[in-house]
Amino acid sequence: MRLEHFTPTYMVERIYDLTVDDLKAHGIKTVLADLDNTLLAWNNPEGTPELRQWLQDLRDGGIELIVVSNNTTKRVAKAVAPLNVNFVSWSLKPLPRGILHILRTHHLKRDEVIMVGDQMLTDVWAAHSAGIRSVLVQRLIESDMWQTWLNRSIEKYIKKIVFKAHPYLKWERTLRDN
């Protein structure tokens, strides 16, 4: 395991800060997104008007969103049904399995895809293992599902190391190239 596995390509405060213009300027045609605490607050499965507007902006801009989640098919299908987006469940992040499946089945080029998530130990690592760029976002709410507490405690330690090694990393409102 190398430090680069956990180092995000970009750090953006919230997924909704990713604009169509910014994504297109970086050659992005497909956004892969974690579900819980990235796209939706785990305790607000209905989402927000801001989320629905962002999804409409992506659609209008010709950018597809696909959810990549470690959750069960039943859980993810129920969560994304009102959003009308494709998904991969049981993706086994940090393994690149789910991302590679999407790249293969949707015939996507790695440089046209970006993975957005709120965890270095799953989302960022999986993105780098699959050979695509990553965006670390702040989690939507401070609390997590109970399954996530161990990752968060390990990640707190990893973040200190990553940020010390890469002092240019900071929370942005756009995809800023370093």
C-alpha cells in the first residue's frame, strides 16, 4: 500500500459543487459517485432539491451519473429509484471491481470518468486502483451508518499523513489542478 492510493486527485467541499462546465473542462463524461454521505445523507434517503437540480444539470449537460456503492442491491435500488440513475451495488470498494465493471459495460475511457466519494479508504483507493481520477468530498452529515465507524477512525490517521505529505491539498469549490 502506497500513500498515493489514498491521495485524492481533487478535494471539493460537496459533490453539488461539481459543475457541468468544470467537469467538461476536465474531459469528464461520466461521474461515478458513492451513495451514502456523498450523494445522499444516509438518514435522508429522499435527497434534497439541490441534489435533484444538480442531477438535472448533469443530464442537461450530457454527463451521466452512476452510483458505485458497497451496499446491497436492495438498499441501493431503493435509494436511487427516485433519482433515475444507474448503479452498481456490492462494489467491494476499495477493490476496483465495481468501477472496472462500469468501465467495461459502458465502454468508457478512464480519462473521461471520475469517482467522487467521502472516504479515502474506499472511494479514493478504488478510483486509483481502477486507474481513474478521484474527488474526495466532505461528508454531507457528521454521523455515519454504524458500519462506517472503523473506516472513519483509520481514515483520520491516514488523512494526517496524506495532508502532511501533500500540503497543497485543501477543500475547494471546483476541480483545481495542483
